[in-house]
Amino acid sequence: MPKIDLSCGNRLEVLPFVTESKYLAMSKLVEDSLVGGFAGEAAAVKLKETLSTSDAPWSLAQLINVRNLPEYDAADRQWNKIAAVETVDDFSETSFERFVPNFDNLKYGKDTKGNPGVSPLVPELDTYVYAFGYAEEAVRAKLEKRGFKFGLSLERIISKLRPTVRNLPGQMLDVALDTDEFLVFDALQSGVTTATDLSTGTYLPTGATVAANAPFSAEALALGFSQVAQRTDTLTNRKVTLASQYYIVVQAGQEEMVNVELEKARNGITLQDGSIVRRFPTNSALGRVAGVIGSEWITDSDAWYAVPAAGTTRRPGLVKLQLSGRTAPEVLVNNFTGVPIGGSRGGDPFALAHFDNDSVDLKLRQFTNSALITEQQIVWSNGSGS
């Protein structure tokens, strides 16, 4: 029988006192305790007795972590549509550096028409234009440790162990998943500036005038895309290109309004004579919209953000940090237990609980953070119309 990888490919820490045999024994105890009837009752009693030994809680915590991992990976998450994952090795600030050669002199070469991004013509026996120097930019982000403790009372261990074992791991995992969602969408809202918000203008194909920070409309989005394409990268002096795919991010509950508006704009209006009037050409920039995200973590019900899809830009926009070897949330257990005077831990259920308050302390720990590295391909609006 192949050996079990309790670290799950170096993604989890193997907790102290945990061995393969103890892990398998704990797994069987938990499974047996969750069945119905007298067999389940007997297994639950056995589990309580086992948890009152010196190191069984560590095996239970390892079992929770291993079983939570595939659920963590398979969970339906919104943030991974717009944020790239960046794995770091420690808690030092991570620099997202960009070194760009200085090609400005190329514009003085032959047949470039003053463009620094074009290689000059070199006639026979002529000299080459000499380019030198670098422009440098660095944005920093730092990994954070987050988590909380949960006290499991002695009374619940004795009276309601089975529903606790069944439900608590998933409930703790839900908090970890929500934390990642919060961090990414908070980084988006906190990171964007007035440099990338929607400016007033006219969407020429329809002649519609769009106010600065207009509420969402197809015209406002199309104008925003055109404004992105008119920006200049301060490091390269080149025009910013639109990403190949975008998500429209709004507060939860507002996504249906956005979807309806986009659908109307894409399909056009059918008149009584059967002709179709289109507000937008079939190949307009609206075709870059991959979907709409409604997030409970967006605080302004009027705001909307057009954000490049993860992996569709040369430079990362939003990033989600994770720690190498600790890429998933983990549950730990406090092994500081009370020992009755003159007695042994043996089968005494009180030997399981914390000396101070008769509890077992479980701790959820996760290493995570998010940051907006560049906003140059984002357009957004607070929806105020001013």
C-alpha cells in the first residue's frame, strides 16, 4: 500500500505527533461515528475516549485539513476570475518589479516617424542608433497571517460531538474562503484611483453623452474602454492596450441589471418591419466582456469596475498572495490540557479540555493577502454621475 502524503504535495504542514497509522485510525473513527444507529453511538463514545489521549486531537486536526483541502480547491470563488495567484516564500515585502529598456533614442533613427518603439532603418554601411539605460518601477505587497480561535466546550464534546465533527470543519473553511474574497475585492476598491475612473465624453457611434462617473450602461462601458486605450504607459510611453477579456464587478444584486443592459446592446432592437437596429457593432469592445461578478464585498451599490480577467495582461493587475508550502487554510489544536491531580489522562474526558475553562481550542490559520499592482487597464465608476 503506497504511503499517504499527509502534506498533500507540500501544501499543508504535518502537525506534531501525527503519523500515518494514527491518521488512518482517526479517519476510521470519525467515519464510523457519523453512521446511524448503535454502531454510530458506540463509535462516537470511542472517539470521545480517543480524543482524551495526549495527542489524538492533532490527528483530528490533520484529518480536517486534508479533507478541507479538495473542498477549498473546488469551492466556487469569484476572486480567481480577476486576480492572479502569486506564491511567496516568506513575510518580506514582495516587489513586483518592471525593468524596461530605454528605447527613446530610436525615434531619432531613419524611417521611424518619431516613434520610439520602431526599429530604425539602417542603410548600407550606415551606423545603428544606440539605445541605452533602463526605466524601473516596483510595487510592493506583503503576505499577512490571518485566523481565529474557536473554543469547543467540554459539554458539547460529551453531548454533541458528532454534529460538531460533521459541521465545524466546513464552517471554519467558509470563513477562510470569505476572507480571500474580501481581500481581493477590498484591494480592488482601495487600490483604484481617480486616474482610471470614467471621464465625461461622447460615445461617437451613438452620439450618447456620458457623464463622469456615470451609472453603468453599455455606452458608459464602451466609452471607458476607449479611454483605457487612449492612456499612455508612463514607463514605456506606449499606448495601453485593452485586455482580451474583462469582468464587470458590481455589488451583489446588481449583476442582473448589468447583464440585461449588455444583452440589449449586443443583440440590438428588432423593429416591426423585421429590421434590427444596433446600438453597437457586432465586433465592438463589448465582446471582451467575459462575465459579470456580483460580490457582497463591493460596498457601493452604484459602483462598477471593468477589470481584466486573470492572466490576460502582461503585467499583473490584481494579485492574490499565498505562502509556499502553506497554500491552504489549516486548523490547529491547542494541546495545553488539564490533568486531574492524582489521576491520569486515560479515559477521563476532563483530561481533554483546557485547564482554565474546560474547552478544546481549535485555531484556523491562513497566510494570504491581495494587492492591486497596476490599474492602467481598469476603468471604473462610482456611479454618481458627477
